[in-house]
Amino acid sequence: MTRKRAALLAGLLLLIAAPWFTTGTQNDFIGDILIYSLFALSLNILIGQLGLLSFGHGTFYGLGGYAAAFMLLKASHSLWFMFAVVIAVSALASLVIGYFALLSRGMAFVMITMAISQLFYIVAVTAYKITGGVDGLTSIPRPELFPGSDEIQWLSLSGTTGFYYLCLVIFLLGLGILYRLRRSPLGAAFEGIRENEERMRSVGYPVARYKLIGFVLSGTLAGIAGALSVIQLGFAGPTAFFWTTSGEVILAVVIGGASTLFGPVIGSVVFLSLFRFIGQYTEHWRLFVGIVFVALVMFAPGGLGDLWRRRKDRAAQG
Amino acid sequence: MALLIEQAVNGLQLSMLLFLISSGLALTFGMMQVVNLAHGSLYMLGAFIGLAAHAASGSFVLGLAAGALATALCGLVLEQMLFKPLYPRGFHAQALMTFGLIFFFDELVQIIWGADIKSLTVPAALDGTTLIGGATVSLYRLFLIGCGLLLALVLAGVFTGTRLGAVIRACVDDREAAESLGLQVPRVFTLVFVVGAALAGAAGFLAVPLFTAFTGMGNDTLILALVVVVLGGMRSVLGAFVGSLVVGFSLSIGQILIAGYANAVVYVVLAIVLLVRPAGLIGGEAR
């Protein structure tokens, strides 16, 4: 098998085996990376494939989170029911929001997505009786795989390990979906739209519909990621809706590289690791991220993934 | 009647403060069509540096001057090193780069000045209230209204009545034609950017007695400034003035009627305006 496949397989095995050689918090951290990667991967359908810079992707991350919170707090503890609702809510929201947002292009699209995100932030903060306001919703219980029946201990989602595997499974599913998407005619159409929208339209592609499909797919995955995040923390708050949250996930995508499948994953690893590890030495890690990001945009807009590919190309030539 | 005057003053003061804050963005984003999400960071820098100068000297005027000059200098450095290379690369790159700057400046401010919320007492000359038509009005708010109106007059005067204004408008409207006429477009852009930065910094300092100064204060303001500029049609400072009035009064009236949701109205209006102009804001024409 190729080196790349071997590396991926090794990575997969490591991820599967993680709970055996990591501590609880380390395991949680890997889970956080998986969740955030899913968030970043979902955004990359818009940024990397369709070429749409959405500064409001946190909207769906937040909506998925709050949907999960409401379900677990008020309705049932069933994982399946919760996910059904999360997917429905995210898909519907991204359909409606996407329809209107995609009516605009370029910088206007950036700003509309930003405005919509802020709108949700204000509602989330102001409607504190429903949403818990600035403090959010707390003590959210973990969902159950088999609601009602006696818990099978090792399948329990209440502990770190069980939930970690849930995240891993969903992450792999998401990755798989995106992998297939990139290789599908739809994915090719997305890239075509990114490269030259007018030409795609003149050739007969229903560009607006494709963009909306991409938006809905993207928003739904983000909602799922948001739900996982809320379950992980047991807490849902309005900061997901603040536009800087959307900016941060853009950072993750661009750092890792928007043009590759794993770019957003790499970016998420870098971003969250910086947070955690540099965060131990200095709480001012944001300073470095800011500098790195500015430098990336100026000199390596393709992100780390692109830098890596360029190094490989140069090595191949030399 | 007194209530009406109070509301009018409130709305006007908020509008003028918004104008002060967004005038810089109107110049860079509206006229030059350069995306600068770090406009809020410049606003924040002006507040903090101005506060430091004020703390050192005890003078409000010195604080204001220091804030404005420091951000002007900062704007100069940023424009030359970071923005200039990105002008041809478009708004995508500019938006991303300036977002990175937000991270950097938010943290820088926190490192230098700590995470506390800083406030500023109004200078003695402007402290106190006065009676207008039976309504009690804060002098400082009147001062802000005066500043905003003065700025509007100065900017309008420069753009319509001076050669510099004409030169700026020429460079912004049609870069190539301006260059072929011999105008130093890069220098003009730098000037506009630096002035925009200085205005942001000054507004930051002036706003402290009302809104205090804290890390990340620019992030809330940026969005409002963006709304104002977009509402105003992007192309002129007059437009930003009108936009400020609309947003300022919507917010102050909204706060009476729908309390916390008042801010939401602003974003709804923004979304509607953006939808009505689906072709986008940069470039003007439909892509």
C-alpha cells in the first residue's frame, strides 16, 4: 500500500486505540479535536469546494448545540432522537438561511452570514428564559444509546471512553461523506462553481441550487458537530453565535489548507493544540495564532497543506 | 416634550458616536473598498493608548491626541506592510488577514494593559448636565454630538471643496485613470487609510467615558460600523452620516420598545439591505 494509505491507517489505529494509552483529559482533548475538525470540515464545503467565505458558520454549530441541549434537557435522553432533531433543525435552518444568504455574492455574502450569526447571538442572549442568556444552558445530561433499558457499561456515553468513540465514529462518517463528495460529480461541480461560476451557469448547471445543496450539507454537519460539542461540555452557550467563533473556524480551515480533504483537520489540530499547549506556558497564545495567520495569508494562502505539497513537489523536482 | 428631547438627544448622540466610529471605515471600506475587519482593533487601540496618555498627563485632550496619533501611526505601518500587498488579492485575503490582526491586537492589548475594564471620567469642563427645553442632557453627550457634526462638516468640506478631496475621489473611483493623470494613487490610499485609522482611534478614546475600554471592545463595534457603512451605500461619507443616523435612532428608539432585541433590528436591516443589493459590495457591478 502507498505511504499515504499506511499513514492514514496508522492514524486510524492510533485514534481507535487512544483510550488505552491516554488519560481522561487527554482523551477528551482528542475528542474535542475530532469535533472541531468536523466543524471545520463542514465549513470547507463552503470555503474550499464552493469558494464561499461564510463568516457565520457558527450559526449552525450553535443551533445544533442548542437543539441537542433542548432535547436532552426537556425531551428524551435518546441519542437517536436527539440526532434526528439536530439534523432536522440544522438542515432546515441552513436551507432557509442559505436560500437568502446565497442571493448575495462576494463581500455581501460574508456580511450577511456575519449578520445572521450576530442576530442569533442577540436572540440567544436576550431570550434568557428559554436559552439561559449569556450563561447558557448547563447540566445537560449525556444521551443514551439504548434509552430506557439498562445501560451496558462499556457502551455508556456518560464516560469519556464511550463518548469518545461516538465522536470518532461520527468524525469518520463525516470524513467519509466529504471524501465521497470530493470525488463525486457534485463535488466536481462545486469546484467548477468556485473556479468560474458564470461559465458553469452558461453550460447549464443549476448553480444556485448546487450552492444551496452545499450550504445545507455544510450547515447540517456543523449542527452535528455543535451537538457533540454541547454534549461533551454539558453546556450550551451563545458564544457559538458570536461572529468571532465563525472566524476562528475559518482560521482552522485556512491554517490547515482549504484545498485538501485533511487540511481542516490539520488546522483544527494546530489551532486547538496551540490553545491547550501554548496555553500552558502563556495565556497569550492568541497573539501567536494571529501572527501565524497573518503570515499565512500573506505568504502561504494555501495553508499548511499547501506548504507541505509544495515541499513535496520541490523535492520531487530536485 | 422633555421626554422627546431626551430621546432626540440620545438618538443623536448615539448616531454621532457611530459616525465617529464608522467614518474611518467609510473611508477605507466604503470608498477604497478595502476590507479591514481590524477597524475595531484600531478603535480599541485608540482607547487604550489614549487612556495611558491621559493617565500619564491628566489631560483629556492629550489622551485624545495620543490615541488618534498612535492609531494613525499604526495604520501607516499596517497599510504599508500588510494591506498594500493585498489590494490586488481581493476581499477574501483582506478579510482573513485582518481577522488574524484582530486576534493579535486583542491579545496585545490584554498583555500590555491587562484584562480589567478601564473607564474614564469625563473631564471637568464637560462634566455635568444642562437643561434643554426642560430635559436634562449630559454635557458630554452634547460634546459628542458636536464632534460628530464637526467631523461631518470637515469631511464634507474636504471632499467637495478641496483639491485633495477631488484627488481622493478620483483615485478611489478609477485607479487607472487617476494614475494616468499622474496622481500618486498609492500615496493617496495610504493617506486615506491613515486618516481612517486615526478617526477610529479618536472615536475609541471619546467613547470610553460612555462604554468603557476592554479587550475585544472592537468586535462589537466593528459590526455596527459595517452596518452603518453598508446602509449608507458605501460610496460616500455622507452616506455613512445618514447610515449613522438611521442606526443610531433605530437603536435608541428600539431600546425603549423592544429592549434587548434592539440590536437585532440593526442586523435585520443589514441583511435586508444586503439582499436588496445582491450583486455584492466590492466592485459594484454584478459578478
